[in-house]
Amino acid sequence: MRAGLVFLVAAYVLSQFYRAFLAVLAPVLDAEIGATPADLALSSGIWFLVFALMQMPVGAALDRIGPRRTVAVLLAAGGAGGALVFALAEGPWAIHLAMALIGVGCSPVLMASYYIFARVYPPAVFGTLAGATIGAGSLGNILGAAPLAALVEAVGWRPTLVGLAVVTLAVALALAVFVPDPERAETPEAGTGSVLDLLRIPGLWAILLLMAVAYAPAAAIRGLWAGPYIADVFAADATIIGRVTLVMALAMVAGNFAYGPLDRLLGTRKWVVFWGNALAAACLAALALRPDPGLWPAAALLAGLGLFGSSFPAIMAHARAFFPPHLVGRGVTLVNMFGIGGAGILQFASGQVHHAAADGAATAGAPFAALFLFFLVPLLAGLGLYLFSRDA
């Protein structure tokens, strides 16, 4: 069990890396193959939407055949294959295809871990284990910042992607060997054993709606827009971009570890999630009101967004309290689908928002002010609806 979880965390490191590395590669991809920030926003959005669409089949596979084969096969075929397609890209369309394949490969990784936690460990520690997994896996966020920038500068982006394909395949093979399949839960006669049973649970809906908008701001800004923002507004080079995105990535790691045990320490899941996301909204509001406060004040606000916006494990733990044992796989993937799908939709639209705001903009910061506001408004709406959720 321990060896399998170690390799699942390693796979999640790769998943976090792949969803965040475009911000650092943006300048070189624009220069060499003509992939503009709008193109990369589309590519990133494709990753999120494909990832989200895979959640329902992944959930069924986890419940029916277990995590071992589900995660090993998809990571090998989609993750390693997509990285290789990326390495051979000659235009934006190839980046779109590569990110779609990588989205398929990454789609079961975190949910396989959560499935094992929910089926093997006591429910009271689910939030702590979920947060620790994301926190440790967020090393991928860190590797996708300054270390990636240094590696690309040293060897080039194509050899870097080939190396990533090899590493991804090796991790997939290790998962096939070491990940255990927990004993299957029996489906009760009264239930149909489908996701429709979950959608009939009233207490779940407000949680799903918040998840749809809470993950997107930190993920999208760290994964794509932080690089162009720092470059355009503050005339920063790749080294400075790497440092700022590294600061934000470290804050996201800290946030995931911090959120994990807070429900047990404070005796509530709902209010931990609510006030954490309210502070994330405050950081977004500050950036929207003044997008050019200076390089390091801006970096501090991005770090605050990363810290307080890393509520994914806490929201997942809140939702997990409503899942019956035979629907754990479908349950965690349903919540994940809302989180990743919401991020994908907002990521798609963010490119158009930035493009429209950039036309005739008076300052370099104006398009990004519009972008921060674009992520802020849905988050505030989600928080308002989440007030109607039931604590668990």
C-alpha cells in the first residue's frame, strides 16, 4: 500500500506539472512555433475539459475494476504519449492535441488516491490525507516554475518534453506493479449504483457549484496567466517569471497542507472552505482594482491567491461526507469533474476576455485587471450559493 501511494503521489506530481508548465513555456513557444497566449489558453482549457470529461468513465472504472489498471493504462497511453506529441509539435494545433492526450493521462491519478483513502482509511482523516497528497504532489507546480525555466534554457524545450515522456511512462509502469486494488463494495439493492444516485443528494449541490468556480482562479492564473501578466505589466524576463511563479507554487503547496487538518482542528468543514475562499477573493479583488502595484506586491497577492485558493481538498472532504461506500469512485470523480470542468470553461473564456480587453487598452495592466475580475465574479457567486450548504 505504501509503495503504491508513493508512486501515485509521483504521478500526481506529473499531473500538477503538466497543468502548470505552459506559463513558463509561453515565450519560447510563441517565438518558435507561433503559439500565442490565446493559443495556450485554448490548449490549457482543452486539458481541463478533457480531464473533466474523463471523470465519469474514470469513476466507473475505479468502482468496477479498481485503481491499479485504471491509472496505469491511462497515464502510459495519454500522459507519455501526449508529452511525446508535444515534443514534436510544429504549431499550436499539435499543442492542443498534446494537452488533450495529457489530460486523458492525468485524469485518474488523484482520484485513484482519493478512492483508496475513502475505502481503506477512517473518514475523519480523509481531508488530511487528501490535502497532504495535493501538497506533496504540488511539487509539480514548483518544478514547472523556475526549475523548468532553467532546464529549458539549458537543453531546449523539445528534449525536455522527451525526457518528461520517458519519466511519465516509467511512473505508469511502477503504478501497474505497486498500486493495490481495495476490496470492492457491494451495491445495496435499493440503489442503482450510478452517478444519478449522487445527484439526488440535496446537500451536495451547493458544494458542487462552489467547486466549479473555486479551483479555477489559482489554477488558471498559476498555470497560464501569471507568466504573461508578469512579463507584460512589469517587463520581466524568464528568470523573474520563474521566481514569481515559484513563489505562487510554494504558496499553493502550503495551502493544501494547511487546509487538510483544519476541519478537525476547528470542528467545521463548511466555514473553513468559505472563509478561505473569501480571502482568495480578496486577493483577486486587489489585483483587479490595481493590477500594477509593483512587481513584488503583485507577487505577494498572487501568492495569497495560491495559498487561500488551494481549498480543493477541503471541498472534496466536505462532499465526501455525503457519499455511500459503493459510490465513492463516482463521487470523488463527480466533484473533481465540476472543479476541473469549471476551470476548463473559465480557462477557455479567459483568453477571449484578455484579447477583448487588450484592444485599445490604455495601460499594460488593463487587460489583466479585466482578467482578474473575470475570475472574481463567479467565485463570489459560488460563495453566496455555498452559504446554503449543510456542514458535515
